[in-house]
Amino acid sequence: METKQLYLNNSPRKLFFKAAIPGAISMFAMSLYFVLDGIFVGQILGDISLAAINLGISFVMINFSLADLIGVGSSVPISIYLGMKEDEKANNVFTMACIMIFALSFVVGGLMYYFAPALLGLIGAQGKLASLAIQYIRVYALCSPVTTIVFAVDNFLRISGKIKLSMWLNVLLSLLTLLLEYTFLAVLKFDIWGAALASCIGMAIIAFIAFYPFVKGRLVLKFVKPVFTKFELFRIIKSGLPTFLSNMAGRFTSIAVNSAFLAFGGPIAVTAYCIVLYSGDLIQPLIYGVNDSLQPAIGYNWGAGRYDRVKVFAKHTFSTSAIIGLISAIVLFFFPEKIVSLFSKNNNADFLSMVTTGLKIYGGARLFFWFGFSTQSYMSAVEQPLYSGIISICMSFVFPMLGLMALRPLGLSGLWWNSMFVMFSTGIVSLILLLKFNKKAGKIVPPRVE
């Protein structure tokens, strides 16, 4: 379907179901993979490997965050250019973004491989825990050039109107990776590096399939001879910076929190924290899917000056995210024991009490998470990087670190309650900024390029 017909001519309600549902399914498939990944590792390799993944994934995601910076950052101007009927400029930004991601992956992958032991040492990981985490990080580092681009191509497919293709590729990625991981871990008896290798092979295959129609020139976005300009580079970075800062701050916060759990309770506490995070991965990404899938529609209509449609999309996005947040809270709060049993065979009473307490508090925090994330995503789509950046930094770094320092005297209990403090505080800040933006929205004009 032509991009204009999809994003501008469809009714907002119809487009919501065309974009949001496939986007939610797409992200659910990805989240299901991450949850099953945790189940496979916990049940087949054991708690220590699950803890090692939780330590290593924070550093792996820093690398992916850089690709996401360019992918998300380029998607905003691309959508707006298409809305303005400036296809040549959209194609130039698209080509620039792909080249930048590919080149950056070599540099960051090399650095991540070399510094993996030092990075794990900084957070206090030792012995077998550190050794397993290093294996995990280094596999991702070596595969970086053929995997990081997958985080951007999903955005490019949705912008081109291939929402269902994006969905099915994400479903295929999850199924393919799970099959490979089960084969590597359960059949071939590979160690933790096998889990990382399965993910990398899956991402590389999907990236190749996803880029094929772009290479063949079958979509609205096409590869052209790029013209790198300071203006476009700055615009990409500016648009992607809120998401990048959120991801990076989140990674550093995760590293700090993991270090605190390791200090207070050792590897078993890190395992408990890992299970809590995995539990959120099953439902929380549905919120990501709804918001991310509607960003191109919001950006396109913003660029076309259709503010009435932008408001309708925002209402649908916020209401759907609220429902998902409520469901997530109910599942985590009322079924913690069943969730724990999925990831671990450990029946120790202290361990079970530790995890169930964390799950219930984390579930309560889901009641507020949806609002902060939806507001941040909306601000990014309408090119309000300052507001979006403030929310991102507050949610992923400022409030988590403040809570970590303030609640640290409470020990492990303080670490669990930190999630509630973060999400509630972020919700307050998001509400203030959203009300402020709505007051001046009628005076805002999308950027026009001479």
C-alpha cells in the first residue's frame, strides 16, 4: 500500500488497527523470545548462567542502542519528508542511516570485545559468573556488523507501509532464534555462548531478508548515492537522541542496579532480579509495539500539517497502553509463584520469597510505566526532542539513580521499591510536560526545509 494512502487517507481508527495491532504482535513475538530465552537458559544451563546473561546483556544493549539512535533518529525526518512529498530527501536520509549503522558496528563491536573483561570487573563480577558473561558479550561483539542493523530496518519497513511484513519478520526472528537456541543448548550442549550465537544468526538472517526489497527498489524508500550534510546528521542525532539517551541511561542504570544486587545478595540476587526483568518482557513490549508502530503515522501527519489526526492517534495510543499496563500489573502481582517456576528450579524458600516480593512491587510499577513511555514516544514523533529527552532521562537514569541512593539503606527491599518510585515520578513529570505541550501545540509548525 502506498505510504500516503496508508498514513494520510485512512481513518485514524482504521489505521490504528492496521498499524498498532501488527506492531503489538511483532513486539510480543520478540518479547516471547526473550522470555523463552530466559526459560531455556535457566532450566537447561542453570541460575548462574541466567545471572551471567543479565550482567552481559546490559553491555550488549549499549551497542544496539547506538544503532537504535540512528534508526529511530532517521525515521522521524524520513516520515516527515515523505509527508512533505520530499521523497529524494527521505531516500538520502535512509541511505545515510544504513551506512552509519554498518560502519559504527565495526568500531563498537571491536571495543566491546576487547574491553569485556574489564567491564565485568568494574561491577564486581568474578569467577565463573564473569567468565560466562564475557563469553556472552564477545559473541555479540563479533557478530555486531550483521546484527545491529536489524534494529533500524524494522522502522524503515513500517515507514514504507510494510507493517505486516515487519510483523511477520519479527515473528520469524523469534521462532528461528528459539529453534536455534534449543538446538544449541539442549541438543548440542553448547554453553552460554550458544544462546548468544543463536540470537546473532537469527538477526543476521532476518536483516538480509528485510533489506532485500529495499535493495531491489520495490519500496518507497530506495538506496541512493548519499549526500552527507551537517544539517541531516544533526537532525538524525537530534531526533534519535531521546531514545538513545533513554537506552544508554537505562543500560548504565541496569549495570548499577546489577552491581547493587550483586553486592547485597551475590549471584543469587542477580538471578532474582533477572527473573523479575524477564517477567516484564512478556507484556511490557506490547506497549513498545503500539507506540513505535504509530510513530511513522504521527510523524507523517505532523509533516503534512494534519494536527487533527495526530491528536486522534495520540488518544488511541495512550488508552491502549493504559489497558496493557493494567493487565501487566495484574499478572505480575497475582501470579508471582507461577512466573518464578518458569525460570528456575531453585526451591529455596528465601530465594522464592525474594523473587515474589520483587515481582509484586514491579507489577505495581507497571500501573505508571505506560504513561511515561507513551508520552516520550509521542514527543519524539512530533519532533519535541527536549520534552522527550527529559522524560527519557528521568525514567532511565535520574529517578533510578536517585532512588538507588535514597533507598539503598533498605538493602534488597530498597532495590525492589526503586522501580515503583521511578515509574510514579516519571508519570508526574510526563503529565506536566504533556499539559505544557498541549497548550502551545497550536502554535507549533513542523520544520520546513528550504
